[in-house]
Amino acid sequence: MRTFPSLRLFDFEQPVAIQKEILSGLTVALALVPEAVAFALMAGLSPLTGLYAAFVMGFVTSVLGGRPGMISGATGAVAVVIVTLAASHGVEYVFAAVVLAGLLQVLAGLARLGKLIRLVPQPVIYGFVNGLAVVIFTAQLGQFKGDTGQWLQGAPLFLSLALVLATMAIIYLLPKFTRALPASLVAILVIFGVVLALGIDTKTVGDIASIEGGFPPFHLPAVPWEWETLTIVFPYALIVAGVGLIESLLTLNIVDEMTQTRGRGNKEAVAQGTANILSGLFSGMGGCAMIGQSLINISSGARARLSGITASLLLLVFIMFGSSLIEKLPMAALTGVMVMVAIGTFEWASLRTFRKMPASDTFVMVVVTGLTVLLHNLALAVLVGVIISALVFAWDNAKRIRARKFIDAAGVKHYALYGPLFFGSITAFHEKFDIDGDPSEVVLDFAESRIVDMSAIDALHKLTERYHLQGKKLVLRHVSSDCALLLRNAAAIIDVNVEEDPTYKVMTDRL
């Protein structure tokens, strides 16, 4: 039985690791503030709705989740889904949708649907990561606009650029000298100190919105408990649940790859669902894993749950007690951090795959990247990429059906099939047979082939009928046990002849 190592909050024998976890959490907490506010405003909700979601999501998933070091909170993907519901029915329906989405995610985790993330091919992951990097980068360009939405010009523009570039330079250069402190945190504090010391007039967190508030209040969604409410809320809840799981599980895979460890997808799904349920009950807009903040956390040296717990608790402290100080943080410093995250997120190695990998894989990667950038809907982009990859795979396998033909000493004609028999290969399969010219007995050998689906079963039934009408017999030989089971289950509606061969065995992955 496979076992997983225990995942502790921290190791008391490694105080440096504890320091990294706490400082990484502080860095993440500072970066969470403007994003949570921005996503709440994007959804048409109050800033505190996003901040409460960031606290609840971050804390619950850090404690219960299947991927230590991963950060969850209010996200743009969820904001895009619920903005219409917020505008049409109000915030109470949003809370109800978030709670219901959480319940669906918990059920998905308990049903062990997290394994479905295995169906996402590598080109889709490359496209997802690259598109997300572009989205993160372009989102930062808004910091170079004034209150009227016009681009900054002259001295204000150069000042903002200088502060952003200085932040990026610190993040890039500091690790070359020491890794005792997270470079992102040092960069934020240095730029903050410079702005305060020199009295530089630049955009701050407080210019976006006030983050002052109290502890998230417990609040049952004030919606009518009737069928009509469910019909309104359920479609949004279903999309939020799907989007959240896809983003969270993909982020989990990316963090796994970065840390050379393995998270637990089903456990993460249950944790995400629990977090969304509590977020909706504590006045939050819900959310999912945040790849940007997760990368900040991992790149700062965090590997355990303590960093996420620290980030969420510090965020609550900022809301309740430190809002006046946090609102003075220069947005240029946070922008510089996120630009470096975007650069680190982009999978530069994927650019070398052009003309070296199958054209279909390159096409899928480009499509997913483009959809992510254009629609800002990561889940939809991934879904489209998976569908295209599946269709390409089906098409390629449909062309691989082959049949080696020979007549043995007894005058029996054999068709030795190669390749899977499924809906895509049925037409090519039927073209292999010469029913009129074949002898009275024909053997169809499946030693190198498999019966995959209902279309394949129906094709064998029709082929058997065509031989029967000619007064000839078709026998299926070397049918694997799983394929034989498919045929037995369909025995009431099909008529095929399967030759039993107790000496023929097929290796399976079942223990």
C-alpha cells in the first residue's frame, strides 16, 4: 500500500525553516490585500467581501488541504462567474451560491474525482501556465494609469516605473547574496521605506479602497428557501465549483513539480469545498487556489502549512488592526512583485517545443494560452484544450486500425487486428473485410486489439450478421477479460461468437 509522509506545520529542529515559513506568509499576506480588493470590486462586491474570502479560504485550505505551501483566496476566475449573479440578485445570492459550490466540491473530493486531473495533457498545462503569466502581467499595467483611466505621463510615469524596476531588481539580486529572507518581502519593505522617507507621492493600497473591518461576521444567506432560489443559484454554484477545482488541482500539480513532492488532489478538493462553505457563511465571496501567491510562497522558501496559516492570520490582523499602515503600502512595490511572479510563472522551456513536438500539441498549447488571455477564464481554456487533445488523440488512433490477413492449413481465414476498435475506427474497420470472398469460417483475432466502446460492440454485431447472411461463421478469438465482459453485458441485444481460451491471459494493472 502506498503511504504519504506526514505533513507537519513545521519542524522544531529547523528554526530557519520556521523563519522562512513566517516571513513567506507575511510576504503573501501583503500581496493578497490588493488582489482580494480588486477581485471583489470586479465582482461588484464590497472590498471586505474579498478580504474575508481570502482569510477564510487561506486558513481552511492551509490547515486541511492536500498541498502544503499552496495559497488559496478570492480569485478573478470566481469573480468573473459571480459578477452577473451579484448584479441581478444581490450579494445574498452570491453567498448562497458559494456555499452550494463548496458542497459540490466536497462531494467531488469524497467521490475521488481529483484523479481526473490526470486527463489534462502537458501542452494544456503549458498553455494554462503561460496564459496565466500573461494575465498576471497585463493585470499590473493598470497601476500605470491615473484615476481617470488615462495612462500616466511624464514624471509620474517614470517614478512608478523606477519603483517597480527597483522592486524587481531587489527580488532578482538579493538571492545571489543571501536566502535567509524572502526577496519579495525585503523588496516591499525597502520600497515602502524609501517612499516614506522621501515623501514620494505615489499610488498606495489605500487609493484602491479601505481595508478596515472586523472579524468576518457569521451570516446565513438571506435568501428564500425554495425551489426557485435553487434554480437561480445552482448554475452559478456548479460553474464556481468546476472552475475552483480545475484551478486548484492544476496549481497543485505545478507546486508539486516545483517542490518535487506529491500533493493529494482529493483531499485538496474536500478542503476547497469546506473553505467555500465557510466563506459563504462568513460573508466571503469564495475562491480557490491562487497560482500567483502560491508561487510567491514557494519561491520564498515555504514548504509547509505554517506559511499559509501565517498569511491568512496576518491578513485578518491587517483588516482588524493594521489597515491604516497597510493602506500606505506603495502599489509599485506590489506590482514589481507580481511582475516577477509573471516572469517566473511563464514556462520558457515551452517555447523550445515549437517545430520539435507534434504540431497538434503546439496548436493546443497556443489555443489554451490565447483563450486564457482573451477570456480570463482559465477553466474554460483548460476544458477546450482537453477536448481538442482528446479529439486529436481519437483521430490519430482511428487511423491506426490494421488487419493482417492469412488462411491457415484448415482453410480458415484469420484477421489479426492491430489497434483499438472504437467509434473513430469503425469505418476503417469495416473496410478491412472481404465478406463475399472469405471462406465459410473466419477468425477475428484480438490479441493485439481491444474492444473499447458501444460503437465497437455494435460494429462486431453487424459484421457477424453480414457473415451470417452469407452462410458463414465469424469467431472472435483472444478477447481480453474486460472486453469479454463488455460483450457478455450486451448479450441481450447483440449476437457474436466468442471463442473461450482459458490459456489466454492479459496483463492488467489490478492488484
